[in-house]
Amino acid sequence: MQELYRALFDKVPDFSGISLPVVNGISPVRTIFVAQEIVEWTEGRPLEGTYRALARLCFPDYPIEKAKCDLDLDLAAGRNDRSPRKHSYIVSIHDVQESNEDARHDSLVLRRDESRGQTLLEYLLHTASYFTATGGHLDERTWTRCTATHRRVLDKRDRREAIGHWVDGRLSISWIEPEIKRSYLASRLVYLVPRSSTHVRPLEV
């Protein structure tokens, strides 16, 4: 995890007091430490700052202004089910390249508990971690639905969620209505580690 933060921000957050999860029933698993320090390092704009750090790491020659639909992701994202603004936390994710590779983790499953889907920030850190470990990209054929991040809108009936996809060597972020179902659109289930835990029991799928 230290290598991920060095690659993105050239800094390392405080890892003291954290415990790693054990997840039964799925393999492989990638663990992501979502550091509170990201908020400070990005001057209060963790989504935009992490995206730009990811762009410098993974597609440095591509103009950042053309790489996503919203130039300010933090302004566009109206609600995140989890955020490191108050404290750091850990998630574990089924570590497959394409979001639809495990049918157990599709959008129909996540509708039962939307808070267990990825936030956009968790997805940015996941794709950076995957790249630093493998040199490859997530979602070259599919889109990940970040069901825990919703767009800021004036119309309360509009509940669009963030989606991410790698195309032409760069990560594209867009927004989609939850009702839309396609074979290439899928969610990734995350497993949360209790902050106060010194011993983490296995999390059942």
C-alpha cells in the first residue's frame, strides 16, 4: 500500500493502528487503504486530486481536460457513501480486471445494500493500485458502476451514479442512471474493515 501512495502523491500516509481484513469465499482480493491525508494533499478536492495524480501516473501524455466528462469531480459528486474527510478506512475488493467477471458482484446484488458498492475515490485508488502492481488497466471492456457515488443534481429524481472505463490508455469518468442495465455495466462489491477492530473476523460473501 505504501508503494501506491508513493506512486500517486510521492508521500506516505499514517498506517499505524490499521488491521487488514480476511475475506472468505472470493479470490484474489485487493486491499485498499483510503487515507485521510488525501484530503489535505489535494487541498480538499480528493476526487479531482487523485484523478490528476492517476493521470500523471498512467497517461501522462494525454491532456487532462479531455480525459473525463467533469473537470471538477468533487463538485460533480453530490453524495459519497464513504469519505476519508474525517478518518482513514480500509476496503477489500474482488480483484478481477473486468467488473462483470464475477456474477455475484453485479448491480442486482448491490441493490440490496448500495453502501457496499465502490465510491469513485475507492475506484480511482483501486485502478491505480492495479496498474502499479500489474502494469494493466481495469475495465478495458466493461464499465464499473460506482454505486456509492452519486452526481450532484437539482432534480431529486435524478440519481445518476459514477461509472469508470479505460479507453485508449486513459480513464474516462461518466454518469449513468441506476435503472440502466447492460452486460458491460457492473458494480464491484467492497468489504469494509471496522475502524475500531484490532482483530478482523472473516467477512462472508
